Amino acid sequence: MTGLEQFELVETVLRGTPAVPGIAVAPAIRPTARVNVDARIGPISESDRAAELTAFHAAAATVAQRLRDRAAASSGAAAEVLAANAAMAGDRGWLGVAQRRIAEGDPATMAAIVATEQFAVMFAKLGGLMAERVTDLRDVCDRVVAELVGAPEPGIPTPAMPSILLAADLAPADTAGLDPALVIALATSLGGATSHTAIIARQLGIPCVVGVDGLDKVPAGTQVLVDGSAGTVTVAPDAAAAARRVADYRAVAARNAEWSGPGATADGHRVDVLANVQDGAGARAAQATAAAGIGLFRTELCFLERESEPTVEEQARIYREVLDAYPNAKVVLRTLDAGSDKPLRFAEHPDEANPALGVRGIRIAARDSGILDRQLDAIALAAAGRDVVPWVMAPMISTAAETKSFADKVRSRGLVPGVMIEVPAAALLAETILEHVEFASIGTNDLAQYTMAADRMSPELAALTDPWQPAVLTLVARTAAAGRTMDKPIGVCGEAAADPLLACVLVGLGVSSLSSAAPAVAAVGAMLSSVTLDACREAAAAVLGSADPADARELARKILVA
Ligand code: PEP
Ligand code: MG
């Protein structure tokens, strides 16, 4: 009997790193690999070419119809993309080039690829929106090739029923395209809790566990239960027990959902509870929570797929959507944090051995200030005529000089400048940085990565990048103290602010706002409303003296959970 068969028969618990809380049970789906075509095949004999052409047209028509059916079954942006891709599969120009190649002796698979590459070069040259379509065109081609050789469709399948996606890893762009109604949980064998895949999953409200040992042995179709709070994937769970766990989780979530803000401790100490978003749709979704505003708009996530830099007007349109969702509230936009695991094609990143330590975030402006200048112009355009002036902060600030240069640019456009504190150097010298700006927001994901010298993407190092690490919390305390001295507000917008218990500790350390993905807002607000400021301070003092994250959690739990 193989390992796979055992999973189907016996309940097995696989352990990973909790990334997004929530429990779901459903059959597993897996991404399908694209078919590699051997370029050496061919030419085909003249007598077979008519049949090859018929097969090609049939495959293209099947793919187009499948995409049209999916478009009809979807809504919003997903429906538009699917419909556009269906049109590509039936495009006369593309079909014509492939048809000519087949007539000259190319096998249909090769003809599809050659035609696709011809159009890809042309689209890339045209730039702008056309260049954006290259990925879609290649995706359509991969599907046609798979259809021709009788292989399953490549990429993330669109399931017919709510399912749980299991994968080795997912690119942020793949995760961003998921439909939370159909992909109800996510588990990966790679990645850390603060990888951007996990962040986007949190944004979408999809329970997620990363770095799961043994996940690659679980075949598609197996029933699995993902517990995003415990960090487990139960293969072939007992059906009744699984249903009970889902129901219990829903009951707690329903209690949290009753929290209606504003953010405050039980004894009335006010704390801004805000939402992290990645686009206008995310901001509109956040309106359903009691978040008082937006504490982090990760602007780079709007452009992960872009081949070319969006124009100032186009950017302004996108930023305006987020400002429109919170017209009278605090909105903090972060300038492009491109680089490392979120490269932007138009930012022209250098080839680096250690991209996380490389030209990332604000450092891009030192090579070419144009991208930052144009983004700030776009934000100012989006903000024009509004009652509330948006706050704008820079990622990856390390020095006072970087801060001053950024703050001057932001102020000259009538906006409110701030920084992210996510590099230990910035936390250690927070006063010298705060001197130039109006506020700071602590990015605990990167602060943990750089403090502990541990890749936030690495499942093996997840214990080191745990935001409960006393060294990380010491730097949070250091920054909050600088904020008090300089009378500047200090928030936290890293994933630490999404953990209700840790959120209370952060308040005890002196932070004045907490910003988390919208699905975590209610749990954070509800927990905060159940504790006093004194208890938060007591817990903060205890965790600063703790030995390790497990000890810190335990100490905080004893003080904060009745
Ligand atoms: C952080 O580092 O904590 C943060 C909020 O920024 P990002 O996760 O986007 O790097
Ligand atoms: Mg960061």
C-alpha cells in the first residue's frame, strides 16, 4: 500500500505554520503543471495536416467554451478576465497564424506556441494594457496545448464546488486571483506565515496554513480539514468531528462579529483599529467591518501583473477607489514596496543574490526617483479636494536621510508623511527618524525577518520569525517609547496586529493603532474590548522578560485571558 492510499483511509494530522485563522473542510484540489512541448517534434506529413488543423480548432474551441462557461458562472473582475481570455482563444489573428504554421508542417502544439510568442512580442512592444495581456495569452495557449495532448488543464483549477487548494507554493499573483467562495482554504508546503501569499490569503479571508510537512503526498480529491489557527491540515478527518469544529469556529466568529467599534480597551483607552487592504475592492470589503479606517494600503499589490508602469492618472483612479471607501477616515497609503518577493516588472530590479537585503521599497527611489515622484503625484491627484488628507508612508526606511528626502517630497504635495519601521536600524534610532515625519507604522513581518536574520518565507525558520520573539517586541517597545518622546503616533500594521492576544500586548507596549487584514479586525477589536490598559501593560512587561515566543504567549494568556 502506498502513502497516498493510507491517507485516504486513515485520519492523519499534518502540521505547519498557522497563517490565516479559520476552519474549513472540503475536498482538496491541486494546481496542474503545464505541458512541456518538445520543440524537436515534427514536421508532420502533408497527409496528416488537415487532421492536425481540425484537432487544433477543436481544442481552441473547447478551451474558449470552457472559459466562457466559467465567465458566466463568475462575477466582477474574475468574470471580465475569463471572458477576455475566452475571446483570445477564439481570436482570428492568433488562430490564423497557428493555422499557417500547421499548413507548413508544424504540429498543432508547436503552432499554438509559435503563434502565441509572435503575439506576445507584439503586445510587449505595444506596452501598457496590451503588454498586460501577455500572461493571459500564454495561459490560454497552455490550456490549448493541454487539450491537444489530452492532459488536464494547467494552473489553479476552477473547482465545481467549494474546495481546499493544496500547493507547494503560490505566487502572490496566483493567490490574488482566487475566488474565496470556491477556494475556501489554502495550505502550502512552502512559505512562512508572513509570506505575501499568506498575507493575500488573509486579505481574502481564506483560512491558510503554510509550511505543511507531508502535504505533497495528499492527492487531489481527498477530504481535508484546514485549521488556520492551529496550523494543521487533517487528512481524511472524521466527518462528524470535522463538522463540529467548523460549527464551533463559526460560533466564535459570530460572537466577534458583534464587535462594532470604536477600538478601545475595557476601561476606555482608545486605540485605532484599522484594516490593511490591497485595492479598492478590499477597501469596500473592509467597510463591512468596524475598522475605523485603512492603516496600510499595500499599493504594490495592485501592480504585480503589470509589465509597464501605470500612468499617473491610472494610478490616481486606483488610489481614489480606496479613498472613496473611507472618505472621512484615516487612510494610510504605502508607496510601492517593490522588490524581494514582490518584484514589479516595471521597477527594473537589479539581479541580486539577496533580494530581501537588496534594492527594495524606498531604496528604489535612490536609483530612480521617477517612480516614487509619479506615485506621489498620483496620490496627490487622488487626494485633491478631499476633507481628510491621506497619510503616506515609505517602506524599508533605514536612515534619517532617506526619511527626510521622502518627507520633503510628500509635504511638497500637501500630503502627510510617515514611515514604516521594519528595519532594526530604524527602530534603534526611531527618534532621529520621527523628527522628520508625522507618524510611523511598525511592519513586524520585516522587522522580525531582519531582527532575527531569518527569511520570512522560510517554513524552517518560522519559529524565528514569530512576532512574539522577545527581541522583536523589544524593538517595538523601543519605537513606541520614541513615539511618546516625540509625541508622534506609532501604529503596527504587520501581521502581529492580526493576532488578538498579541494586539493587546502591542497596546501595552504603547502603540496607538492596530491595522490588520479585514477578516481579523473583529477578533482584534473584541479581544481589546475585553481587557484593561493596565492588563495590557502588565502583559507587555511580562513578554519583554520572556524566554521565547511560547513562553511569551503563555505569560500573556495568563494575564489577558480570563
Ligand atoms: C511588514 O513588513 O510587517 C509589513 C506590513 O509590510 P509587508 O508585509 O508588505 O512587507
Ligand atoms: Mg514589510
